[in-house]
Amino acid sequence: MTAAALLQSVLASLPEILVITGACILLILGEFVRKGQEHLLVWASIAVVLSAALATLLLAGEVRPAYTGMFVADRFAVFFKFVFYLATILTFLLSRKYADIEGIGSSEYYVLLLFTLSGMMIMASATDLLSIYVGLELMVLCTYVLTGFLRKERRSNEAALKYVILGAVSTGIFLYGVSLVYGLTGTTQLNAMAQAVTGDRLDPGLLLAVVFIVAGLVFKIGAVPFHMWVPDVYEGAPTTVTAFMSVGPKAAGFAVILRVFLNPLVAASDAWIVVAVIAVVTMALGSFVALVQDNFKRLLAYSSIAHAGFAILGVVAGGEDGIASVMFYLLIYAFMNLGIFGAVIMMRNGNSSGEVIDDYAGFAKPHPVLALLMLLYLFSLAGIPPTAGFFAKFYVLSALVERGFVALAVIAVLLSAVAAYFYIRVVMVIYMREPQRVFEPALTPSVRATLAFTAAGTIGIGLFPAWFLRLAHSSVFGG
């Protein structure tokens, strides 16, 4: 690699370098932060993310390939990176009080979140199966530790152990698929793979490789049949970590899926049947199992599974409209899901955990404004107009219908109606039940800011969806 190429590579990966460098510096400086000054770690972490966001914005004007074709800074990566920045900054804000309550406000907590962010950023820009693996492992290894960060709670330890074991299996499956692809095509670069398979029907060996890679990736987004870790991890992990994992790593998984399966393996027509079945079964399982949940975090876990299935339908639709609909969906999902988890986090005060649905009984009477915000998030998750969640589902369905998948669109609508029931059930508890006890939510300025920002995003995108959809369209593989 020449000096000019090296400089170009460093420039293209400058946001990732800033985040990793900032995390390393924060790890050292964290040892000098005194007890009671942990809020300094929050603001320092946010400053690191904002510096990376600024660098990303400055580099967004052109496509910048790097590291001999293993990495690229393009509009597609920029779009996803800003979703990651959004999720990370809001998680830091939600952690300000929650970390103190749970006793997890050490520098390692914020450093691990930053390293997880860097892994997701690498995944969004990776254009080689090996660089995808590097970003993937950097992301999941940190989330394993974050899941078990409540070291004194048995369920947190149990969730982390399950996550590690199942994650290791899924990574092995993914790597086996990568080895098959390399053996059959002689390359791991996505563009070279595209040239190897374009125009010919996929041979059985390459189709088997596709199945293994799909299996490894759907685990990361919590889709069936690799969903079994999601409820336990969502329930056992600190709620701020759960909120982060429900948005950031899920979006990173979809970024990889879009790059891999809508570019080099477009000729694998038989694979789309498998992906369509995964989408329908994932929606069905998430929607029906959520109906019987009493734990709010587990309910949101199965909700996350159902939403993953719905987003996969955009992958099935394919083309620019399908890709843009998935990107648009994930942006909206970040706002409404972080908002509802923010509501759960504010309920963690005193003896209340906010994890049991009955904790919200009659919540609307003493706190009408907060109840209205929860109503907004729940209606958006259900896809009720005119919230942003309605348009997220509408554009995925539109992409399906335009590509002729009318039956899939009908099934998706019916399953969305099932999912709407368990969201409305929570709304009924909030508004129709009598309060069981009176307590004050942990409403710090940072939590208020997060709730206000996510509510504004949920409403704003619902009122002006066309602008955000155009942004997604212009970001499809460089626009």
C-alpha cells in the first residue's frame, strides 16, 4: 500500500479512529475520576461521539474506498453511522442517573459502549467478509460484558452466559459460511463475489454458504430461529444496555445484511424463499408470544423480534425501494424504541423497577404528560397513524407490493394487527387501571431531554416522512 493509499484509508476511517482513540483515553482518565464525579464520564463520552459525527459529516461528500477494498466510507455507511451515534448518545444520557442507581457508573461501562459503537461503525463500512467479522466481533464481545454488568444479579450473569455461548455458536456458523464462500469463489470481497456469481444460477455449495452466513447474521438481529437469546438478555441486562442493544447492534446487523445480500448474492434467487420464511415466522413468533408477557422488558424483547421480522421484509423486496424502506424503518425504530425504554428507565426509582407491566397501573392520573409520551411511543411501535411507526411499516409494505409480494404484505398487515393488541394492552393499564401506589419517576434533566428528543423524532418523522425517505433513498449504496 502506497503512502497516498494509506492516507486515504486513514482519512476514510477517521471516525472509527476517533471513537477507538477516545475510548482508550477515557479508560485511562477514568481511573482519576473521583466518586461523585461520574457525570464527567458521560459528557466526555458524548464529546467523543460528537467528534466522530462531525468527522463523518465532513467525509460524507464522496465515496472513499480504503484498505485495499475492505472498507468504504459512502452515504450508506454514513446513514447507519448516524443511527448508531443517535442510539449511543441517547444511551449515555439515559445512563446518567440509572448508572448511579445500579452502581455501574464506572469508566469501563462507557468505554465498552464506545468500543461497541466502533464495531458497529466498522460493520456499516465493511465491504469484505473478513472486515465484517472484525467489526462484528468487536461489537458482540463488548455487548457480552455489558449484558453481565450487574454482577450481583443472578439473572444478569445468566443472560450474559447464554449470550456468550449462543453468540459463539453463531459466529462459528458465520465463519464456516465465509470459508465456503472463499473456497468456491476465491475471494471474500463483496464486489469480487458479485462478479463471481452474477449471471449464473447459484451452485448448491454456494447456496449452502449463503445459508450459513444468513444463520450467523440473523442471530445478531434476533430473528427466528436464532432468537432464543433475546428475551433473557433483554430482561437480564441493565435497562440502558437493553435499550442500546435493541437499536444499535440490530441496525448494524441489518447494515451488513443489506450489503451482503443485496449486492454480491443477488443471483441467489433461491435464498429469498428462505429469507421470506424467516421474516414471516419471526413476525408471528414475536407477536404471539408477546401477548402473554407480564414483564415489560420481555414484552419489548418479543416486540423487537417482531419488528426485526417486519424489517426483513424490506430485504425480501430488494431493489432501491426495499433497501431504503429498511433504512427508513431502522431510523424510526431508533426513536420510538429508545423513547419507550427511556420511560422504563425513568421508572427505576426507589423500590420500583419499571419492568413489570402492573407498575404502570393508573400512571396517567398522577403523570398525564409522561403517560401521553408512553402512549405516543406505544402507538408508533404498533404502527398506528399518524405516528412515524405507521409510515415505517407503510413504506416496507409498499416496496413489497411493488415487487409483487402481495401475499407477504397481507400476512404482515395481519400480524401487525396482532402485535397492536399487546401495545394497546399496556396503554389500557396506564389509563384504565387504578394506581396501586404513588411514587415519583427518576426524571433527571438528561432523561427529560431524551424523552423530548425521541418524542419530537417520532412525531416529526410522522408529519414529514417524505424528506426522511428521500434521505434514505439518496443513501442507498452511495445514492
